[in-house]
Amino acid sequence: MELKPRQLEILEAAGAILYEEGVGGLTTKNLAKRVGFTESALYRHYASKEEILAALLQYLYTSMAERLPPIAAMTEVAPDERLRRLFESQLEYLAERPYFLVAIFSDGLLKFSPTIKEAMMRIISMMRNAVLRIIQDGQKNKAFVDHIPAEELTHILMGSFRLLMLQWRIEDFKFDVKTAENQHIENLISLISKR
């Protein structure tokens, strides 16, 4: 996703507003004020709030597309280590940009429009495909249990990660999520490993 500097500035400001005030606080008036534009100048870059939110989610998707598939494809690296790297990469990215969690966990945003819902589904699919590939490789190499289908293990891992992210969001990002996630992923890997 190629963004002009002003578009990126707008998206980062939109993210800051989401983080501080939630989806309800993200108005074109608030956003224009935050970036020092008039509302009409803001509309030269994005036609609507929906377009801004869709661009923000596309920005997350693009980052994930650059980071996650290459980790999943590292067949020379053991599957358990690839899972660690994958979740660590996603966690580090979200820890630096917690506003994405505000957006992702906002029921109001899911109801906002079909475009937003589709953008969120693409994000979920990106993560799912990366995790699934690693699980399938691990089962093929006899590193992971195979009595549970790879798709189901993928749901378990992603659901568990999502729950931790939701807890972190609900607690206003106040606990050390990196330490919690490291222990969490180790426990999950031990549950699915054949060793």
C-alpha cells in the first residue's frame, strides 16, 4: 500500500484518536483538528470516515502481508520456532500501534460497513493462512500432534492470541503483554507438540 506522507499522517492521527477516544471519537472534525487541516482539506485525501477506517485496516493488512507469509514459509526453521516468530512479530507490531486493537475489537466498527467488514476478514484470513501453514508443516514433520485437524489447531491458537489481545485492550494496555504472550505461546506450543 503506497501512502503519501500526508495520508500516513492522517492514518496515524486516526489511530491516535481511536486509541484515546474509541470509534465514536473518530470524526472528521476531530481528525482535521488533530492534523491541522480544515475538514475540506481532509476530504482531498480521504472521501469519508469509512474510507479512512478502510485505509487504516489496509495499512495493517499490508504490514501483515510483508511480515507473516515469509515467516510461515521458513521451512528451514522448526515449526515451533516459526510460530514463536510469527506471534512475536504480530505482537511487536500491535504493541507499537495499539490503536489497531481498538479498531479490531470495536463492535461498532464491524457494523460500520461491508467494506470495513471485508477488510477485517482479509486481516483474519492473512493471519489464519500463515498459522495454518506452520501447523500443517509441523504435522507433516511429526513435530505437532495430528489427531486434531490443522484447521482446528489454527483456530485454537488464533482464538487464544485474540483473547490475550482483548484482555490487554480491556485492561487499557496496562500489563506487560510481551511477557504474557511469550509464556502463552510456549504453553500453546507444548500443548500441540509431540515431544
